[in-house]
Amino acid sequence: METTKDIRAAELGEFMARCRTSPRPESHLIAILHKAQSLYGYLSNAVMDEVSEAMNIPAAHIWGVATFYHYFNLKPKGKHTIAVCLGTACYVKGAEEVLEAIKEELKIGMGETTQDGLFTLQEARCLGACGLAPVVMIDEKIYGGLTPKKAVDILKAYRKQR
Amino acid sequence: MVSPLDIVKKKRAEAISRIIGKGYLAPKRVYVGMATCEIAAGSKDVMEVFEKAVRQGLAGVYLSQKGCAGRCNLEPTVEVVEEGRIPVKYGKVTAEMAQQIVERHLKKGETIKDWVIK
Amino acid sequence: MGNMIKIHINGKPYRVEPGQTIMQAADKLGFHIPRLCYHPKLSIEGACRVCIVEVEGMRNYVASCAYPVSDGMKVRTNTKELRQARRDIIELILDNHPLDCHTCDRDSNCELQRLASSMGIKKRHFEGERKQYDMDISSPSVIRDPNKCILCGRCVRICSEVQKVYNLGHAYRGFKTVVMPAYNMPMAESVCTACGQCINVCPTAAFVEKNVTQELFTKLNDPSVIKVAQVAPSVRAAIGEAFGLAPGAALEQEMTAALKRLGFDYVFDTQFSADLTIMEEASEFLERIQGKGRLPMITSCSSAWMKCLEQFYPDLIENVSTCKSPMSMMGAMVKTYFADRIKKDPAKILSVAVMCCTAKKYEAQRPELMVNGMNATDMVVTTREIAWMIKSAGIDLLHIKPERFDEPLGLSSGAGTIFGATGGVMEAAIRTAYELYTGETLLDIEVEDLRGLKGIKEGKVVMDNKEIRVAVAHGLGNACDLLDIVRKDPARYHFIEIMGCPGGCVGGGGQPYAGINSIPLDEDCLKKRAEALYNLDRNKTIRRSHENPDIQRIYKEFLGRPLSATAHKLLHTHYKAKGPRGITPQVAIGMKG
Amino acid sequence: MAVRYQITLCDGPTCMHKRSKEIDAALERELASRGLSGKVDISLSGCLGMCAKGPIMIVNPGYTIYGGVSENDIPEIVEKHLVRKQPVSRLIIEEDHLYNRFFRVFGDVNFFGRQMRIALRNCGIIDPENLDDYLSVRGYEALAKVLSAMKPEDVIAEVKSSGLRGRGGAGFPTGLKWELTAREESEEKYVICNADEGDPGAFMDRSTIEGDPFSVLEGMIVGGYAVGAHKGIIYIRAEYPLAVKRLEKAIEASRNEGFLGTNILDSGFSFDIEIRLGAGAFVCGEETALIHSIEGHRGMPRPRPPYPSVQGLFDKPTLINNVETWANIPVIILDGAAWFSSIGTEKSKGTKVFAIAGKIKNTGLVEVPMGTTLRQIIFDIGGGIPNGKKFKAVQTGGPSGGCLPEAYLDTKIDYESLAQAGSIMGSGGMIVIDEDSCMVSIARFFLEFTQNESCGKCTPCREGTKRMLEILTRITEGKGAEGDIEKLERLGNMIKKASLCGLGQSAPNPVLSTIRHFRDEYEEHIKERKCRAHFCARLVRYEITDKCAGCAACRKVCPAGAISGIVKNRHEIDQAKCIKCGLCYKTCKFGAINKV
């Protein structure tokens, strides 16, 4: 465990070192946070402190940026991330009912993670698959033409996989 | 002095010969839509079918990916351009359908009319 | 003047200078456009939208604080529609603001309240969900109440742009935006230096000092303790403002009398311990220029600055004078020398400091400043708190019979007085150091180069052919700039004065709020407060610390000589680096938005 | 005739001027006289972009293009081509640049026939990951032309006279923007491509980049040359990984082939492009917020002036255009401003890409000449409303736009006409709404989006949209009160005029436009507690009809015990107890429960 942590820290450190050689190192903050999140799955205070020291950017600024953008998670996420598209096309075609069914099935709200750590529920803006509306993206896979029942069935299938 | 325009014209000629070198002049060209929307609709599986067919020796076919043409509700789309025939575009293609397209259209020359976008 | 352009305001033509904003031009012409997030010392935010005006040809209103004037521009500042829009905006702010004006610290001195009243808001139309957050009362100095925050961002800007501490920032977004330190950590654990400038610029009570007035009232009524007060120089130069006087009134003896009436048994003058500080500091400096210790030497009076140093410039800790601040020296003397003299148990003495400063509340708690296991200063109240107590107790400060400070810690030289203004400590130190070094009295004692509100001031003194280069910075942002110079060029200066607040202590985080006709940290106001102190100095016959007879006496009777073992034990201290968030404030990035 | 011919007549403005209507009539007459009526499909198409050679007629299958057709030619065409299947060679024109290759290749007439593809000209044609493909369709020729023979001011003049306006929404004249940036004196300037497409339901930029990243790059390089910048940045949503990947590949390939980097095509001009990712903030589509985001800040807008052309990225002069705008540039350079400005309307030139979605048969991406009507897009290209439902409204411009009812279907697509009708062009989202949708809920949906995306900086947007949303929510829940509509209007108008940035200034549009066009629906919700679309769950009344078989399934499933009845008899719902959960409605197998 410790070694993976070190490897990640080293990778983030290298990335930041590269950013520091560019003409405006601080402007790469968002890219650095993307990198950190891809390594750690979320942005912990400790990681943000690391970025703060390495890049000489105030922690309050990093915190402000991390909390501003939807893309950044400040808490660890579940094994699977469910992104329910609430774009217009999906909305018109019943995304809200699908969302409600998912919430009820998982007993969690938006942005939360199930107790067993299996699912995190998120809202997505248009996923660009409007022709298939309503759609839900689980991890990288898109499920289209959903009904509340279909959505719940898919979740059950994921549970079984485990 | 060589002008940028001359350079580009030369580069285009080279590009076209490279494309031709990759088999563009084959009797049949197959284009599979591979934008996010198409992939979401399942075009990766479709592409795999064609790739596999080509790997397994399907001759006379030039296979290429393309971007989204905007036919969202009919995705994934597959286009077959054939020498001497009106090109066709298939809509809502699944892996199974792709296999049929390989067998019936690409191998036997039959346009599967029911699947063609009119 | 040839470059003037013509603009119309409310139908009348005016000639104005180009290159300014509509608001600036309007101000000069006597049109006061209402405003909230604007502050002349800070960058333009354009966020509150209270200062909107109509510009002919523009589809939407423009923020007059941000929009430049141009030739032929036609501006309207007071149409019916505009008044309605502004009123709606203030209403929207009120609808997301606690309805507890009558129990609020800023009641009757709140910019939001004043704006609401000036717009004639009588009814609430859009009430709905209101923000609800926990108050952060972790800090001994600064209380943060996000519920009262209207997100004007002045605190964020002063914290980053002027103070360069970068503790406060906007977090989250939209309706959920909150101003907070990184990770929403408690102020006490954050990099907050407790300077209190956020309090000064806050239009509401989103930032206030930790108020201890009730506790103090209780203790003042306890007959078993001896109540001792000390008062910082800048308090007397500003307290009048809290009673409606214009800035610049010095109410030294009135204030002393009022404190007595509040129940203090002894009222001492922090200016006395300022003189003491000079004795120690000047001596320490002379040792350093003779090779004992690192140069440049940097002053250590300002508690916000000390926290800033420990966090951001740990490498310069050795450069800082080991002298305690005048407040802590006074506290130490009260609990030792004074307790001895009145033959009382020092544990029975309540040592209260009346300060222009919020950071002193934090300093008073620092364990390394304890004396014989006791707090040197038991309580700190700000100018604002003491002014409120005086009013609350029904004491008429303006018509009270003046009284003098008590002996033996009440007599001060003019050098101690000017501690309150930026450059004052340096000036006072030069007055004494010169004489200690050369054996000659410095005659030209007013060092104009070191006075005034320039961010970084430099000066030179020649002592026996030795050129001493000095520098002065006020406000932590300027301090950081100066220290970055020092990091690059350590030999550039011999002696540096740093004060954490703009203008020095006169601009402290505990000073009276700006009134109806003034703005927080107004330069003019700061200058007048400083001038009040310089006048007090000029009117004194004793203007050099070492000439103060009571200072001479305390050395003779108790301390021995400057830098003696006793002096070291009671008047000196040490600092240590604070981690782990040791980011230098001279950061790569500003805090936009 | 074994083959069923499809004839497309261009009735773009120029062709129409050249009597295309008369040709149409002549064709009908000729076919009738030969008894061929109904055996040949005739359709009119939007401008095909060959105006100089008009009137244009295209005969499919075979894709024969006739140019300069006159009424007198009709008998010959019918006789030779349609009857004897021998195209009339003297009328055939060679056209290198037909702006709808789908139509040419596939004849998908209904969908593609009325389109004209300029920005999307290569999307779906080339392999977006292969520079050779791009080169084969005259890729980078515009850049070469600029570098060979045009001075920066010539390029700007060309873009100016093309009449191109910003495709991101506001429609600022692109050439003027270029000129303003070019005239600033600075060693360091930037060119930015705004690809932070965030409107829900809009995916024009994603498709453009995924289908043809090269055109965007080429546009930017030309822009950089024109304004004197050497650095370009593409700011793109992190949610578009494929688009990012394709851009990265395109940049690398272009760099390797000398189209990017130092000394491009040996011309001495250097320019490079870098990609910066967004992180999920709709407001970053606003240019000053976008700049702050690239700089590593929170994406908060700031007051303008100074405009980015004077003080933009890193406080340097900066030219920002969106994806579609950039993709138009190579075509303008290659085919000339005169040609480009012949397309469209008086004030809106060229084409516009729309993402049509919602209750429409052919959801998809379309590019039409400016001046096409909403009706043509929705019914001719989009195929109308599915399932026999009635059209109710069309929403354009996404969360910043408005809803237009049926009466506005003949509104032309151009910046001014849409604005006049109470909506906006926007970046190109177009959502079709049918009778099953409640307009109050639609307005609420959009406002909820903008409210959630408000950056929180300025008071009107941060606080005002929240209150508007609360009022709308109240109305959809049947708790609306007299005066609520007026409050919405009062707040909405104030927010529009007083907000700091475009997001706030346009946030009330969906609400104000639905109030304007569907006020009666609001009033019904408030006064009659009724939602005519049966969409607002709290306002629906469930009633059991005669169809009830008395199976008791509804009674058993009702969580509130609101249904009573004897088995095999018609049941009843106690409206006082009903919690409007709709379970009975979903359970009933006999369709005996109605929403009222």
C-alpha cells in the first residue's frame, strides 16, 4: 500500500516539476488537480497541501478551485460511479424518474456513496448521447433508453458481479 | 522559392497516395461512425466485427472510422461506398447486423434494404 | 487639463478627467452612487451590483465601479427603474441574511443596514431558503460568521491583496459560495495572522473580534482582584471616532478617566513599555551591529507580523528582535515589578490590555510569553470593545474630567507615543540608539522619511561615520515585499520595522468602524490618527525613551540594565517556525474572483 | 420507370431569384403531361452553395447536378434523363465544393437535403484521426493561401466582409473582434478556442471536434496569423475525453507535418496550440471566466471592459472564438468572403449548426443556412413530432434562450429574428417540446440548471435565480400564489439587466419567454391548480373510469389507502387522501385510471 502511495506521489511530483518549467507554472493548477484526482481518485487535503507547497500556491486558492468545479471530488468515490444524465433531452424523456428509482434503490442522494462503497451517484450534464435518452453512464459505459425498472435491473447486475 | 501553397499541394498529393496505398481504391469502402455518441450507441462493437472480418481475410474492403454526421437517432451508422453503385448508409447497426453486412453485402454484394436509411 | 472629456450625469453636462471610472467621476461631482463590494484600496470586484447605473446605448446596467468614462457618455444614476433594481438587489441580500439586527455586533454600524434604510426597504418580497452555517469561534481573535456574509469579497481581497496572507478565499459556488480558510479549517488552525483587517473592511458582522466585554464587566465587579489596565498609543488617537468625533482627536486623559470609572484600579500606559522596548531593542541592535547576532534586525512588536513570520519566513526568525511586544513587556512588569511594589500576590492581579489590535488577543495566549507560570496579559479588549463598554456603562467620555495615568508604569516619552504610527518604532529606536552608540544626543529627531503611508520606506542614519540603513513596512503585504528583498540582498539594511496593519497600529484590526461618511481604512483617517500621535509627541518635553525618568527608575530598581539577565527573562522571548503549511505569501498566483 | 427518381431543386435566395419556383412549376407541368406525376419525388432544398451556377437541380440516384437550369430545359431533362436515363450533359456542372456531401453520397434527402454543411463539412466524411484524410479534402490549403499571399490585414478584411458572426451565442462580428485584437500592440497575444460546450442537450462542438479537429486547428492558426499571436489554447470540457484525444492527435500530426510550431510551411510564421481542460463549470463558457480558468483560477467572470481583445489571458490581448466559428474560417478563406456572404440573411451570414433533440423524430446534428425557418428544421429535417403528438414549443439557445410557440414556427434562423421573438440563437441547442411537456416545468428545469451553475459572484444571479427557482417550484407543486408571475417578471427583468455576466443576464430568459408565450399555463397552475400536460405530479388528479374491472390491484397498491371499492365493481379514489404518487395509474392493467 505504502509503495503505491509513493509511486503516486512521485508521479504527481514529476508532473508538477514539468509544470514548473513552463512559463506560467501556476496556470496549470487545474491540470495538476486533474492529475492528482486521476492518481488518488479524489482530492484529499493532504494532496492539496502537497500541491500548494510544490507549486507555491496558497492552500485557500487551491481549495477554492477544487470546490468550484464539479469535476473534482473531495471525498473518496465508490467502486462504480453512476452518472445520471440530466441534460435536456434526457430530462424531457424521463430522466428524473430514472434518477428517483436509482436513489431509492441505492438509498443515497446525489453526490453520495453507498455504505458498501460500491456506488457513487452523480449528476451528469449532457453526455452527448441524446438520441438514446434517457441515459446513465456507469463508469465508462453508457446505458440508454432507460426506464426506472431497467435502471434498477442494471444496478442489480452490478451488485451480482461482485 | 517554394510557397506554402506549393508545399501543401505537394503534401496533399503525398497524403492521397498514402491513402491509396492503404487500399482506398478497393472496390468497397466501409465507414463506421466513431464519435462519442456513436460509441455510446455501440459502434465499437460494430467496428470490431468489421476489423475482425478484414483480419480474417475479407478482401477488397477499405475500412475507416469517421466522425458523427449528425444522425443521432439512427446511430451507430455504417456507410458502404461501392464502385458503380449508389452508396448506402445503414442505421442502428448492431454487432449482429454488422456480421450480416459483412456476409451479405460485403461478400455477396446484396444491399440489405431494410436497414438502409432512406 | 486639456484632456478633459464631457459626460452627462442625470441630464447635466460635466467635464471630467478621462481614465477614471464612472463612480470616481461621480464621486468628485458630488453624486454618491450606492456601493457595497467596492473599496478603493482593493481590486475591482463588480460583484454586488449595487452601484449599477444606466449608460445610454447600453442594453444592460453597468457597474459604475468598473466602467470607464468616455467622451459624450450619458449616465443616469437615479432613475425610477434603477432605484427599483438596486432595491431588489439589497432585498435579495437581506432575504439571505439573518434577521437579527438588534442582537448583532454591527447594529447601527452596518453598511447593509444603512443601504437598506437609504433605499426605503420596508417589506420583504422574496423570502426563501436561507444559508445556515456554523460560526467559527475557534480563534481567540477573529470570529467568522458565514451566515452574515454577503459575499462582497472585501475580506478575501484585503487578506490576499493587501495583507498577502491568503487565508481567506471563496469556496464552493453559486448560492452555496462561502468565504473560508482552506479546507474550511478553523480560523485558529489556519494561516490567519489575526490582524483583523477582514473585520475592518467587512460591511456586516461576518467577521468580528472575539468579544470579551461581558466577561470583563463581570471581572471588574470582582472586589477580590486588582484590576490593572494598559492602553496602547493608537487607542487614544481613534476612540473619539466611536463617539462621533472626527478622526484625529486625541483623548488620552479622558480615556484614562473613563477606564477608572469602569472599575480599573490602575490605568497604565503601554507607551511606558514602548519606551522599555526601545531600551531593550536599541541595545540589542547595537550588539548586533557589533557582530553579536544576525542583521538586519527586524522589530517584533506586531503580533500579526510575528505569526506571519513564523509561518512564511521561518528562515528569517533569527533576524527578529527577541524583545517582547510593549503589551507583553507591560504585562510582565505588572505581574512582577508592580506586584512587588504594591505588595500583592500577582495571581490576584487582572492584567487587561486595551488595544487597537485583534492579534493581541492571540498574542496574550502564547505560552512562551507567560511570566512565572502566569499569563502576563489576562485579557485583551479592542478599541471598539472598550468604547462600547464606556457607552454601556453610561460614561460620558467627551465631557469627563481628564485624569492621568498611574505610576509607576504610566509615564512615557514622545518616542513611546509614536509607536502607534508606521515608522514610529524605528524613529523612536533611532532617537535612543544614536545616543547610546555615539554618546551624543540626536537633535533632529523627527525622521520624515519614515513617516507617511508609503508601503516601504527607507532611511539612513550616520552614527559615528557608520551608515545605518533602515527600512519600514506597514501592512503584511508590504512586509512580505520587503522581506523578499531581504532574502535576496541580506546586507541591504541594518534595521527594519514591520507593522502588520496598514498605517501601523493606528490602522489596527480593533479600531472603530468607519462611520457614515467614511470608508474602512481610509488613508485620510489613518493619517489623522497618526498626526494625533505626532502632535502628542511634539507637545512632550521628554521625547527620547532613555530620558523617561520612570524608565530610568525601573532599570535602577528592578531590571538592572538593558539586556540584563532579568531583562532577558522578563522582556525577551523566542519564535519558532510553524508548519506544515509553510507557503510563502509571496505566491505565484493572485486570488481572482 | 424502374428507378424512382428524386429531384432536388435549390430554392436558396439566389436560385429563387433565378426563377427556381418557375422551374418547379414547369417541372410539375411537364411530369403531369407525361403522366409521371407522383412517380418522381420533388423536393426543394435550402441553399446548396452554388449560387453562381444556379438555378441548381440535382437528380438522384446518380447524383447528377444540373446548373443554370431554365424552364425551357425541363422537357429535355424529363425526356432524356427521367425517361431514357441519359443525363443531359450540357447542363451538368462540375462542382468541387458542394457543401453537403452526405446528400451527394447517400441521398438521405429528407435529413440532409435542406442542410448545408460548412462547419461540419468534413464531419462524417474523413477519418478524424488521420491528417492524410484531411489533406485530401483541401485541408490546410486555406492556411497555405494565407501564408503565401495574404497580409494579416487582408485576412481580417476577408473575415470582416464575410459577415461571419460569433457562433457561441452572442453573435459579435468575428472580423471586428479580430481587428480589435490585431490593433493592440503587444509582443504576447493569445488565440483561444472556446470548446467548453455546456448547454444541456447541445453537442455541436463535441461532434465538430470529434469529426474534424483539423478545421478548428487550421482556423486558429489563420486567426493567430491575422492578429499577431503565436500561441493558441483550446479550452475544452474534461467530459469530452474522445474529443480531447482526437485534438491531441491532430495537434501532434499537424506539428509533425509542419502546419504547427515554428516556421510554419517555411513561411517564417510560428504558432503552436495547447489544450487546457475545464473541470465542469458551465460559466466557463463566458469568456472572462474561461480566461480565469485557464489561468488556474476559479471560473468567475469579471466586469468588461477591459475586453479580452485588450486585456485577456495573462492580461495580454486575446482573441476568443468558439469551435464552430473557427471551423468556418478555412472555408471563408478558401472560397472567399463573397461566396460566404451570399449564404444566409442580410445580417446573419453563412450557416448555423444545431443539435436538435427532445420530442422529435430525427434527433441529430444539422447545419442549415441562416434564414431557414424553425418549421423547416423541425418538420422537414427533423421529421416532426413522434407518436402523433402535437408540437407545443421549441426551445433554442439552451438555458440562456427561450421557448417559442407554434405561432413562431416561421421565424427565420438569424440572430435578430430569434431575439425579436424572445429567444436567442445561442450556441445551437434546439429542444422540441410536445403537448406532454409542461412549460412551467421546462422553465423550471432550465432555471434549475443555471441556478446550479451560477458562479455566485454577483448578487442578482446568485440570490435572484434562487428565489425565482423557489417560486417556480412552488407553482409546479400547486402552491403558487397570486402575484407570483409578477414577482418572476420583476426579478427576471432585474437579473437580466443587472447581472455581471452573460450567464446571469440570460438566466431568466426561459422563464420570461414562457411567461410571455404561455402565460395561461402559469395561471392555470396557480389559480386552478392544474397542469394541462399532466406533468406536474402534485397537480395531477387521478380518476377511475368506467373501464374499471374491479380487480382491486390499485386498492392494494395505494400507499395512502385512498382507493376504495368492492371486488368486481368500479373503485373510487378519495381525492382528499390521495398523495398523487401515481402508483395506481401505473398498476392498472385496464387503462381505467385517468390523469385529469
